[in-house]
Amino acid sequence: MSLKITDNVDYVGKIDWTLRHFHGEQLSTSSGTTYNSYIVKGDKIALIDTVWQPFADEFISDIEQTIGVNDIDYMIVLHAEQDHCYTLGHIMKLRPDLPIYCTANAVKSIKGYFHNENWNFNVVKTGDKLDLGNGSELTFIEVPMLHWPDQMMAYYEKDEILFSSDPFGEHYCSEFMFSEKVDLSELEHEAIKYYANIVAPYSNIVKKKLEEVLALNLKIKMIAPSHGIIWTNPEYIINKYAQWCNSYKENLITIVFDTMYKSTHKIAKAIKEGIIAQDKEVEVKMFNSATADISDIVTEVFRSKAVLVGSPTYNSGILHSVAGLLDELRGFRLTGKKAAAFGSFGWANMNIKVLTDMLKSAGFELFEPTGIAINWNPTQDNLTECRQFGKGFAEWCM
Ligand code: FEO
């Protein structure tokens, strides 16, 4: 696929419509993804990034039919993760002399994957420029940990395009590669899902880097990320990132639980009734972590001001779908969110302690009392108690 972005820039990436899981099976994609690669043309030609393994042969064939691999003068690696860098191996097989421009950390990642010490690496830092001739110049900006230590962006002043790598991307497909041509609410949903599941652990770095990049006063007409759509209204996604990186929360409470014989499910429903009775404005969403999509749950937790997490006691601990979710949330290092635990138990009242310990280590502020545990199958009195717990929790979150 080749698509003209400007007179000097072509899109040569690949659209992966059928992909439903990313990072192996770790992360769901609702509508596939794209692996974005760009050609920037001055007197010299630069290729920015490549594509993931299933599209490697097609990618090389496309390049051969457009500019030709032999006509590439510079290879720019913004990020060495294999979704963007896999086909670098194919390119280097055809052009072992090709100069690669990347960060010092990217050299380590690339050598780690390809085990090739002899490639022509040219290490760049923030502010370094690559002159392509005819007024075309790329300026590099290091953005380590967004999303790997090796990450950088490239700014193309001539057409005011910021090639942003992973940040500002989405796992989203459209034949219309520009934000002005796609459904903006659908696009924002995918952008926040991507932020919550990939970028959120580095929110403190996003905040710092956003300030740094904005202080450069670059004129940005387009943001061209490595996944998804090219933003032709860059201020829209920049404003969203400024909100999302700053302990983001909406007036939303998410209840997540797993259940064996519906006791914990009944408690969840009673707590939800209590929240709604207390606060007519708050939105409440409920998920069974064993059956719902974990990446979608993470997205809703990211949007929430508070979460309630439930599991029965199981083998002196909790059910694995809840434990897995809480461990996932620990890695996301979310800030400014409140939480409480709930669940049923039979002969061992242990679930609340395990749940609250995990919530605490994931950075949540805990409600007092930290949780509600109901013995065996809840009675009507127990459910009234759960509604009261929900009311108290909602009041604390208001
Ligand atoms: Fe899309 Fe961090 O790679």
C-alpha cells in the first residue's frame, strides 16, 4: 500500500484488519491495527520504520514497486519493537550498507533481535538533524520509555509533520488514514484503550515529554504515529494526552468480580444498587473478569474514579481472573483512584485481605472499611448490608 501524505511524504505501511490480539495474546484489538511506515523524500530518501512479520514480504514488494529498496538512502528506526522493526532484517539483507539512524538504546534492541554487530548504525540524540536535501530535514527527539527505552520521534519541518512512533497511536484500522475522515468517537475510544493498556504505565514521562515537546514550539500540522490514523487535527490528541497523563478520571465507578455460585455476583449487584441510590449522577459499569475482555476492563478502570473488586475466597486466595487483573493493574501504576473489595466466603474468610493487599500494591486509595465479606449465600439482610456499603462507598467517592 502506498498513500500520498504530502508531496514529500508517502505512507507505505500495512493495515492488519484481522488482528485481534497484540503483544502475543496479552492485549485485545477491537478492529485490528496498522504498522505505519513512511517515506520522506528530499534529494535523498529516508524510510521511517518497517512492518511486522506477517507483512514483511508484501512490504518489500511494495517498496520495490514504488521507490525500490536500492534507492533508499537512510533507514530511520524510531523504535525497535518487532511490530515496527521486524522487516529491517529483510531490508538489511538487500542493503547491508544502508545507514541506520536510531538512538543508542535502539542499537542495543536491534542487536538483541538481529544479532548483527556490523550494520551501519548512526546514533542520534534530541536535536540532531538529518539533511535530505531540497529543504527536507528530519529533526530527532528522544522519548525514552514511550514505550521502550529506545524510542524517538522525528519532526519534518518542511511539511510540519511529527512522526511520533507509538505515542498518539491506536489499534484501529481504516482505509481513510486521516483523522478528519473517520468517526472521531470511535477513534477516541481506540486511542484511550491504547493509552490505558500501553502508555499509562509511563504517564509521568508523558507529562514531562509533552511539556518538553510543546516548549520547542514546533508547528505541527499532522501527527503521524506508528499505529492507526494520522492526526490532521493534532491539537485534539495532544489535549487528550495532556488529560490522560494527569491522574485521569471521569465520573465513573467500575465493579469487577468473578464468581463461582453467584454469591459474589449478588453482592456486586447489591453494591451497585447502593451506589446508584446514593449518587444519581455517577455512571456504574460492571464486568465479570472471567468472561469480559481484560483490555476493555483496564480501559474502563483507567476512565474510572473508583473501582470495586470482588472474588470469593478460593484456595486461601482469590479466583485467578481477578488476581490476573489486579496484577495487570499493578503494572499500570494508575494514580488518584479509590477502591474497595467484596466477595463471599465459606469456611475461610481470606478474600478481602488478599484483594485489599493487591489493590494497595496497585496504588489504589482504600475505602474504610476496606471491604465487605458475606458468609455463604447472601441473605436479604446481607444484601441490605451490601447496599449500605455501596452507598457509603459512593458518598466517599463524590
Ligand atoms: Fe508499536 Fe512499542 O511498538
